[in-house]
Amino acid sequence: MATATLTSWVTIQDLIEQLGDIPPRRILAKPFPGTATEEDLLDAERLHHSLFELVDGVLVEKGIGYQESVLAFAIGAYLRAFVLPPNLGVVSGADGMIRLFPGLVRAPDVAYASWNRFPDRKFPKSPIPTLVPDLAVEVLSESNTRKEMERKRGEYFGQGILLVWEVDPRRRTVTVYKPDGSLIELDESDRLDGGEVLPGFSLELRDLFAELDREGQ
């Protein structure tokens, strides 16, 4: 699946629209949009103490928040507990940047990659490996837009990701997307499974979203 590039933008509004109508505050002005490299990406994360993605030479700050972080961490923990004992592969978090193809570095909030996705089935040493995981999980923040997420899914499926989960903390839903365009929205009364990507994995969504209702004693 082809995705739009940013090479044709003329105005800042063009750039914003091609990135998915994201808030301008998430677009880093230095280095100048269209000229950023992976080295700039690593430097920006160290300098600004925030998470960025590289999209056609533009550094785009990830939408983040405390609720989003808690849910992402919980999902990662559930996945790791399932994946680790049989050594199926690797579960990464939001700072786990992956190069989907040259010029595009994304950082899903959680990702699972089976060992078959790694060259020689070995753990990568690069801070930004070329890697297409089996599963990408995005926990939506208030600054994520519908068009931005559509673009991301297009990139994910276009490069061979098999399953995308989009978690909405405010609506307490998880939408499951597949490469064929099908989707299903689940709520707290439902159970999330791993489908053909992680057969046997199961998560009661009431247990996941209960993380947001916890109180101290």
C-alpha cells in the first residue's frame, strides 16, 4: 500500500495536512522539516526528553499522556508474560523506534515481533533497527487525529504488519484492524485475543481498563 510523502508540501498547512492534521506544536522546526535524519531523531530525543518519530524528513512528537502510558505499559506486560515463556519473540515499548523503510521511523506504543521478523533470528544491536513487527499497538492521546492514525495504519500494513490494536482510554475501547481493511471495536465487556498473530493470547478488557480506576488504600 502506497503512502503519501511530504515532498510536495509548499505551505505549513500543506505539511500539517499531509501529516494527518496533527497539532502544529508536535512538528519540530529544527532541523527544518524535510531535512531531518535518524541522527537528528536520536539527538532530539536526548535534547527535548520526549519521543519523536521521523516521517519523510520531519520530526514529529508522539502524542503522550499519563493514562496512555499506564495502559501501554499494562498491555506490554500482558503480552510479555505470554510471549516470554515459549520465547516467541520480543515485546517493545514506546521508545522502541523501528525503521519501517528509509525515511520512516515509527515508535508504536507497544509492538510484538516474532523471531522470524529478525535477521538470523537475533536481537538487533542498532538503536533504530529495520524491523516490521507482527503487531503494533497505538494508545490514542488527545492530540492524535483520525487522519494521522489512518496514515499510520496504511504504513504499518503496507510494510507487512499483520495486526493493529488502537486503544482509546477515554471511550475505553480497543479497535482491532487487519490488513484486509476489516475492523472490530471492543469495549470493556469484551475479550481481546491475539488472532493468528498470537494464538492463545487473551485479555479481558475490563481488567485492562481497571488500571485507570485504581485507588490507594
